[in-house]
Amino acid sequence: MTTTGNQLSTTLTSDGTLTVEVAEVQFADPTGNQVLVRMEAAPINPSDLAILTSAADLENAEYSRGKFVAKMPEPFLSGQKGRHGQRLPAGNEGAGTVVAAGDSDMAKALMGQRVACVPGNAFSQYALVDAAMCLPLGDHTAEDGASAFVNPMTALGFVETARMEGHSAIVHLAAASNLGQMFNRICLEDGFGLVNVVRKMEQVDLLKSQGAQYVVNSSDEDFMAQLRSAIDATGAYLGFDPIGGGQMTDQVFKAMEQVAQSQMTEYSRYGSNQAKRMFIYGRLDFGPTILTASYGFNWTLSGWLLFPFLQKAGMETMMRMRQRVLGNLTTTFASHYKRKVDLFEMLEKDAVLDFRMMKTGEKYLVTP
């Protein structure tokens, strides 16, 4: 037996043609620990855009019902050589109702329940999911649970990472995002020091209205002075950057080093002994990451991804994090959406150009 439904897929060919389309596909019955979820809600996260749109020329793409065809420029075409010719589903996470289950006890226990899940093909009417990756939502709606994994687990992962590395305060860039607001709430609950970096005055006001103590505006003339003051007050020498390109991480490293040097009693030509670390976890800016030799030698820049972190943290930590999310789904870990679209509306030009901008507070929710 199979189930038929619509699913979005994305294909990039070696000549630079990106095709994103909705088509009818068949879903096999679940076996073993699998469940079949009828998808009801799925957010468009920045991580989804890596294969959904990347840096393609969407302004000049060809649009038709349930489909667009665009050109991918270099170096992004060569950088994705591993996916050339492959038809890939999209949509990391979502929520829906289990309509069929494999023969394992864990799978059968989920039959008929609404769950949050991470299928990797959430932009679809149905998805086969491992029961271990499903979170029963109880009385919560699919919209409540649609973003129950990526942003909440990422925000909690930042705090867990800081604890593992012996830090008690963090600098967070692009901090007014859905994830940033969530992270601010977590740090307030946990008594963690947090320096929020934003780029607009209304974002400063937004975060301060939510209890944030340190919010600095990169558009202000005295931005670096504000940043140094906040780092000095919190002791934040660890940061997370979803921007990636440009010089914002460089500026944070400079501010960290300047604060550390101000506390030194002896001069060193090698800079301070204070360890400084930044993690890049996104690519809001596709440009190069620019670093300058102006903060000594005791610094580290690394990438941070959720699933490798969870593997490192272990099952016990992951389950503790998931239970915290479920218990606070409509408070600490609540997400808000600008617009709801179905699979076909999602691929209309105005929608594609809009959600591709990844504007603060303007997340889209797909309702397959």
C-alpha cells in the first residue's frame, strides 16, 4: 500500500539551472520504527533556503503554478557540486498527525497523535519519519509545534555549548530574530549573561521590552563603545553569528580583545591571554567573512551546526532539552509568523522574493 500526496522538490543541474517544483509523489507505508505523518504546518527556516533558493537569481526566474526555474551564479554553483542532478526534498521540520505506523512499540504508540518532527521533507503533504525524532504535542496545535525543533534546540544548544566550554555569558548577533528573542528568554530564565547585537532602534526597543539588559545597535556611531561596555559588564567572550559574511564577527573579536587588554597589568606584544571564540551558524550574508589582525592570537572562529552538536551532547542532554521545549512551547519557545502559504502559494514570485530576504520577524509558515 502507498499514500499519494504533493511534495516540493529542488534540483540543481551542472549548467546552473535550479528547478523548485511541487509534484505528486507516492509515500510507502511505514515499517519498523517509522511513522507516516500527514504534515499540517512547516516553517521556512534560513537553513531551508540553502537548498531551496541559495543565491539563485530569483528576480529573473520563470514562475508558473507550483514551480520556478532560476539560474545559480558562481561560485555558488560549483560550491554545491555534490547535489548536481539530484532531486532533493526540502523542509527540515514541521508538525502533523501520525496516520500510519510501523510495527515497533514506539511507532505504534504515536498512532493518531499530533507530533512535531524533523523529516527533512516537511514541505510535503506526508512525510516518513523515525518515531524517535517525533515529539508528541498533546493539546498543542500543529502551528504551535511546527517550529519546535530547529530554533528551540539551537537556542538551547548555544547555552549548553557555553556551559561545556566554561562560559557564563554570550554575544549574539542579529539578535532580534525569532531565534534571538527565544534565546533572550532562555538566558533570562537561566541567569545567563547576554549581549544582543541588532541593527535598528526598533529592534533595541523590542528586545528591551522583553527584558533584555544589554542590547547594542550596530547602526549607532558609538556602537563599538556600547559593545565594549556590554562585554565588560557581562564577561562575554563567546559569541554566535548567523550573519557569516562581512566584518561583524571581526568587530566582536576587537571589542572582546580591547576589554581584555584594559584589564591587563602588563603589556604583551601577543595580545591578551583571554580566550575569545565565535561560532558562525548561518549565512544571512553570502559575502566573505573578513577578519583583521587586531585582537592578538588567542581567538578561535568555528562553524556551529545543530545536529553535530546534538551528537556530541548525547541522548540524555537532547531528551532533557526536548522536554524543556515541550513544557514551554507557547511561552519561552513560541514562534510567530508573518504569513501562511500552501505549497503552491509558497512558490509564487512575491512569496519567494519575500521569504528569501529572511527579514527579522517575518517568518513564513507552510501549510501543506
